Amino acid sequence: MISQDYDSIYAVDEMLRKIRIKESQLKIAQESNMLYTSEALNHQILELRRQLSETQDPEMQALMSLLEE
């Protein structure tokens, strides 16, 4: 059970890390007027967020909401 919780937390952390990286890349692309790159990064961020919401169970969502505050 503990191992499963750890794996779930690790997966969420990894997804959040990927989202932060993509958001940084998006900011750079927008500042550089790279329209197609910005559009592609936006799509990738949306996809990662969708995957993140699918992997989270109600307990994880409660934990993540505490971390966001």
C-alpha cells in the first residue's frame, strides 16, 4: 500500500515537473513570437494536464489542492 502511494505521488510529481518545464518553454516561445511552437506547447500542456487529472484519485486531488494553496 505504501509503495503504491509512493508510486502515485512520484507520478504526479513527474507530471507537474513536465508541465512546469513546458510552461517555461511556452513563455520563451511567446516572448520570441514563435507562434507555431507556442501553439504546439499549449497543446502539450493541455494533454499533460488531462493525463494528470486522469491519474489522480480523490485523495490525491485533495493533497494536490493543499499543495497549491
